[in-house]
Amino acid sequence: MTRFAIHIFCVALGAAAVAAALAGGPLRAAATECEMPPELTKVEFKLPHVAERVKEHQPVTIVAIGGASTIGAAAGSPDLSYPHRLQKALAKFFPESQVNVVNKGVPRQSARQMFQRFPTDVLAEDPVLVVWEVGITDAVRGTGIEEFAATLQAGIDELNNHSIDVVLTDMQFSRSTNTVIDFERYLNALHRVADLNDVYVFPRYEAMRYWSEQHVFNFDDVSTEERARLAGRVYDCIGRQLAHAIRLAAE
């Protein structure tokens, strides 16, 4: 697949994934639209470095590194991205600590390309936590599974060596693209590496599949502007649910 073709496919994939989460029946009330089943909200991990900062009322810098969805491409603005919503939610959870989420999303990058940016885009920000959204481009390009897993391990090792907590975020769910791209192997590899390192994976894939199956959002017969607005609501749900997990892990 050419670089241009990958670009077009990834843009379409991002829109399709958000559309899949939004597709279905009538729009539910805002208070319940972000709900996830208990098995997806269960938190059995700790973020010791975040916890220490919060306990001491010190600033908390988080770097979100990832692809198009990290910068909020489908919603049309970084201010509507899930890292921005994450910052707002965490600011409420940790009012005595200054929370800053630095968005380092770059579309169409593989895990290896993101890892190569760690020195300039991650470590240079001196974060206490890194949220690494990864896997979509590798699945699209067909990166070797062992290469993908090795890159994830190298990234986790690098962050651990710098005493930085890490959270992985897995792929977006899209019913249409699942028939074209083999996401399952990359999901399994990502979760396997995370399990070996006791690293939490925010289950974005399963959350978006749940919202799609439960008809949480309505994406039928809406304008382009409405699609972008609804995409922003999906990012808002992801940001708020991720903030909830981080808060529990920092207690």
C-alpha cells in the first residue's frame, strides 16, 4: 500500500470507527451515553508516579502520543480530542495539582515511528505519565507482529527507565473495517505485552464496540457538521472514561 493510500485509508478508518460507535438507535441522554460495562471499567493497576505527584499536590504532566484520533481528526479540532477532554476531567479529579496533557498525535505513524519520537516528543516534556495510543497504522500496513510487540516492549522499557508511568490505548472499533483489516492479532499482541509488564490498556476497542452494539449514539442521516459534533462526543467519552481509570489508579 502506498503512503498516499495509507493516508486515505487511515482517514477513512478514523471516520468509520467513530461512525460505528455512533451508529444505531435514538441518542441516549448525555448522562448515560459514556457508560461502559463493569468489566471494562475495572481497574486493577497503579500509577505510582502519578499518585506521588497528586499526593504532594505537585504538577502532573501527561504526554498523549498517537495518531489521527489523538489529535481529534474526526471531530475537526485538537480542543475536541480525547487528550484535551482527559485534561479537563483530571483537573476536576485533582484540583490541587496542575494537570497538563500534552498532545503529541501525528497521523499515520506506526509504533516504531512513534517510539523514534520519544526523545523529542515525550521525554523532552518531562512527563509523569504517557498515554500511548498505538496499533491502527501497524494493522493497516501489516507490520510483523513480533516487530510490533518488540517496539511496544522497547517503548515501555524506555519509559520505565525514566520513571514514567505508562497507559496503552488500543485501537478504535469499526465494524466495516474489521472485515478488511486484521486487528485481532495486533490487539492480542498489545494486550500480551501489557500483561507481561503489568501495564494498563484502556479498552477503547471494546468500549466503542459496546457503544455501537447498544445503539448509544445516532449517526444516521446527519450532516457533515453533525458527524463532527458527534465524533467530539465519542472523544469526550473516551477522555472521561480514561480520566476515571487514571484517578482510580492514582488513589
